[in-house]
Amino acid sequence: MAALHAAFWGWRDDVGLTALERRYLLFSPAVAAAEAARGSEALVPTLMARGWLRLPDASPALADVVFPLFDDPAPLLDALARVPHTLVHGDWKAANLGSHPDGRTVLLDFGEAPGEASPLADLSWYLALNTTLLPEPKDSVLETYRRALEGHGVATDGWWEQAVVLELLGCVLQFGWEKALGGPGAELSWWEEWALRGAALLPDHR
């Protein structure tokens, strides 16, 4: 992941891939409602609707931050626009990874949301979807990635901490419903703690 991001460091989207606003609203309550209105019986939109309904009870603090951003994501998008960007895959998870016989990593399925974003967009997505598969705690994964990025020549001083908390907040807009379905506990608490740090950086945070 770090090698990919470093190779495209500073890239700006001039071909019309996934815009930031679309990236963070892919799994919003509005999308779940639209799917229900058209009579969709697809599993994920159904679970999305159920999870977003549960979030205020599972984590009132997260709900207070997340739902206003669905109505107006501009504060988060403006903040994310000011951290370094690169080309991101958009659906980095174990199911999309393989190994080539020569040792290279094979990355499948660029169809979900490829485009320009903070490199932490891929990492936070990976953390959200692969929690049970991680060989080390999520906090350690963040540091492992940071060291790998620096090993590829990308300096992280001056932007890393801000990008992490903002991107983990953004990831809650994507997968807060999934974390709410799991109910209160260590997993939801971890995302709540980091997301609230990100929310504290937004201009309209109270």
C-alpha cells in the first residue's frame, strides 16, 4: 500500500475519478433510503439502514458528529483537501489482495472508488474491513504503514497526525453503520475515540 501511494505521491485527479464527496457518502443513510425506496432487497443497503438507526444508541457521541456531516460534509472535505493526496485504490481489503509467484502483491478490483485522496483513505478502509484479520492492533498498523511510507521516501512530519484523525472520521461516515451493528464494545470505542479527535479539528465542531 505504501509503495503504491508513494509512487503517485502528489497526484491530482485530471481524469474524473471518484470525488471526495462521493467517496464519503457511498454508504450514507440517504443511499440506504434510496435503495429501500426502489424496492432493493440487497443485503448491504438493508444492513446500512439498520446500522445507522442503531448508531445513536450505540454511540451518541459519534451520531452527534456523523449525521450533521451527512447533511453538510464540507467541513470534513475542506480539511481533507489540505492534507497530502495520492492515488488511492478505494477498496483495499484482504479479499482484493493476492500474491504473484515472483513475490509482488496483486491488487484486484479498482472499481469501487479509485481516485485522488489522502493515503489514509485506503488504510482506514482496510482497518475497518479487516479488523479480525490484522496481525497487530490497529494503532500498530498505523505506525507500520507510516514507517513503510517513510521507507519509500515520503516525509510524514507536519501532516500525519491531522490526516489520520480526519481520515478515520471520514471512514466512520463510510462504515459507522457496520460498527454500530456490532454494538458497544472495544471496536466501536476505538473508532469513536479517533473520529472525535478528527471532529475536534473541524471549524464547526462544538
